[in-house]
Amino acid sequence: MAEGIKPHELIQLCELLDARFRGKITGTGHKEIDRARNFYTKALAAYFLTLEAGASDDDAIQASIDGGQDHGIDSVYVDSTQTVWLVQSKYKDSGAGEVELAEVGKFVDGVKDLAKQKYERFNEHLQKKIPALNAVFDSGVAKVKAVLTYTGDALGDDKRRVMSDLEAALNQPADPYFLSFLIRGLASFHRMQLDEQLPAPITAEITLENYGHINEPYLCYFGSITGTQLKTLKVEYGAKLFDANIRHFQGDTVVNQDISETIKNNPEHFFYFNNGVTFICDAIRPIGPRDDTRSTGKFRVENLSVINGAQTVTSLAIDLNEDNQEQDVKVLATFIALDADLDEFGGKVTRYRNNQNAVSDIDFAALDENQIQWAQTLQQSGVSYRYKSGELDQEDFDVETAAKALACWAGDSDCNLIAQAKKDAKKLFSRVAGAELHGATYHHLFKDSLQARQLWRIVQIHQLIRESLKSDARQATGLDKDITSNSLMLLSHIVYLKIKPHIDHNDLQLSLVHSNIVRTTAQSITQSIIAEYKKINWGKTPASVFKNASDLKTLKGAVMAALANA
């Protein structure tokens, strides 16, 4: 891009900020250009708070503490969930580049001072927020989200490192998620802006045959719908019909070929062969005549979207024609009314219903801006990182390998992550908060503050441990072989604990010295795992033990005690 020319995404963002905050936010500075930049800096922070923290425009504006003695923090906002949002905002005219290390360091120091409640170091704007801050910090459930918002396009490992160091220092075992850093560049704001500008929701009238319903916990109608109705919806609304789905039509897949074949040759069997179509909506209401037998019913559906069945609907739109419409296809349809509650339950429905053309949470990693930056950073040093399924034929490592390694690296006192990495690594990509594991496990592992270099060194160590374990397993027999063959995740976790200083290093590649340390440590700990395993009567196979979090916690404790006494 030529020097001095702004990216169109930045121009659009500035137009939005002008329309929304001009006259409400005053930029400061001696020159007009300085005042303009300061306006956009403040407006960017306010816009973020309205989108991700749920603040009103007025509250987001009042959150600003920008000025002298702000310690690199431009806005402070306390939301209704006992979360403190600390925002550093940087407007860059070029729409490219990254925030200077000194500025990030200043922000991190400010976050640390605020977490320590050293309010006297801040300006008068912060002083007004002390009662609200104290109430949150004294609640016992406080969370701090420190957010770097800027109109650039990258953030290097050196900046992520200072963020990661403070996370590690302030997040205690009893409260491991107290502080998290978030990074939002121009691409993130462009995506937010596009989301806000989505077209009007779809409202449609549909007819169901032989329908039934469930009232609690969410209203749900289900029954048979004609293929013609689904084709009509697709023709009228196009790809917008699938806005809430995680992907659109996948083309000439084996599954889609089978769908097409059934439509053309055996339409009467379609209902039996097909999984059906699932819709989510804000509301579904009966209209017109009521049939007490429920053989036919007409409904108005508001804010309608297909969350499972895009392949079915698109195939019907393509293949259903005059030749086969005489015997219309019947399709099982489910309409779930969530009353706009799409974030948690709607997200679960979308994921769990999408199993016809194998979809997993790993697919969502491709949408993560951080994944793109880590891959690009590593690629520049000749390391290929595959974060999209099917992107490369050969690679040094992929996102699932990374998740397993990070699960072992992060660990947890109850060994849930280690057990899950062994049992079903794809569940490490969960983004839904809940009781299972750490809730939003993906974000716990792939933190915004994770550095590309740190990621690759963690994976390299995991790969070396795996190679060492394979060598040990080839030489072992009987129970020793079964234990060795199943112990990779626990072994990696304990090795990480023992050699942590060798991970935080400036070199991208592990040196020969570090590699030898990993191998020697892994071999020693493997023997300890075998010895301690044999001291316990498990009453189950090693494969079962190493997938069970409670068993792993017991075994880990025994191994750590043995190593401490060695």
C-alpha cells in the first residue's frame, strides 16, 4: 500500500467513530492533527467497551481516564459481572504496524499497579472510580480483562511476553483466571463493524406437518417440512439463511453427493436418509387456522437461521426441480426459539447439531486472528504451522498438536486438561463456559499473550518427549510397555514442570543442549512413572488410568514426591 494511504477498513472505522462519538468525545492536543488522533484513540476505546463489555455509549465515554498520570490505561470500566475492563487504546493513521514495546510496557505496569490497588499513582479521573473498583476487588470473584486496542495489523512476541509474564505473576492457583490480556487490532474492529451492519433478520412463514413441540427450557417445534419450502427460503435469502452456521455449502463432498442422489432418484426416502435441518430463531408463533390433530400447522418464525443442514438446504435448492417436485421431498425440521439467547446455549446447539459433514470446534481456530499471526510469524522463520484443517499436505505441527502440548504445559491441579488431551484432544477447543474443564478451554490454552516463539518451543519439547517415549516403549515389555505407551501427556506435563526455564528462551529452535536436557529428563521421569504406577493397585488398564483425571492426580502426586526425594 502506498505511503500515506489509509486502508479502507480504517476509513470505514473512522467514519463510524465520527458518527457515533463526534461531539461527545473531545480530543486534546496542541495541533489539530493531535486532537484528531486523540479523539479517535478515545473513541476506539469507547467503541470496544460498547461491543465487548456491554457498556452504553455514555458509560463507555465516562470510562475514559486518558490524560496525565493514566499509567498507560485509557479507560477503566466495571461491568455487572464483576469484571474490570482496562483498555489501552492506540490510533495509528497508517492502519498498519504495531504498538511500541515501551507503550505496552507502560500499560502492563499500569495494570499491575491497579491490580495492587495503588490508586494514588493515578490521576483524578481514576480516583472517582475507586469505590466501584474496591467493591469488585473485595467481591472474591473479580476478573480483570486488560485490552490493547489499536488500529494496526500485528503484535510481536516481545509485546506478548510482557503481558504473559504479568498474567503468570498475578494468576494464583486458587484464582487462575483473575487476569487476562486481550489484543484487538484493526482486523478485529473491522469484523466487529461488519457484525453490527448485518442486514435485517429473516422473518418467514412456514408450514409443518405432523408437528409437535417442547416448552422448556426453550420453546421448540419439530415436524416435517417440504423441500420446496426450504428451496424457496434459500432462493429468497441466499447465504444469509446460514448466518448463524459455522460454515456454508461445502460443495461436492461425499455426503452432499448422497443427498443429491436421494433427491433425484429416491425422493420418497429422503426423510429417512437425511438428518434434517435445524433452525434457531428469536420466536416461533402459530398463525392461521388451528388443527387439533396437529397434522398441519402454519407458523411465523422471527430472526430465522439454519445452524445445521446448510448442505441439505443448498442441495435441495440445486437439485429440486420440476422433474422431481411432483413428489415433494419431506425433511425433518426443528425450530428452536432462543429469544436472542445465542451466545451460550445457541452456540452449543450449533456445535452439537453439526455432525453430518464432520465439524468440530477445531474449525473455529481458523477464525482466530492470533492463529493467523502465530502462523505468519513462524512461517517467516521456516516453521509451518497448520491452523486450518486440510490447509497443508505436510507441516511441522498442526493446531491439534499445539493444543495437546499447551494442555500439558498449562496443566491444572486436578489434571483435567492432561486427561482430556489423552482422551479427546478436540474437546480442548471448547469455547463455551461451563463446569467442564476450565470452561472456555480454547481461550485458556491459546491466550492472546501467547508468543509464537513460546508456542513452537513448547511443541518442540512435546515432540522430543514423544520420540523419547516411543524409543522407551520399543524396548519395554509387558506392563512396562503398556504404561510407557500411554503416559505421554502426564510425562510431558511433569517434564515441563522440571525444565520450565528452558522454554522461556530467545532462540526459536531448541538447541542441542536443550534437546539433550529434555531427553534425559523424560527418560528419568518415565522410569519414575513406571515405578510409582506399580505401587498402586489400580484395578484397571493403564489406558484407562491415563485418561482419568483423578487417577492422574494420584499418580502425579506420587511421582512428584519420588522425584523430590531422589
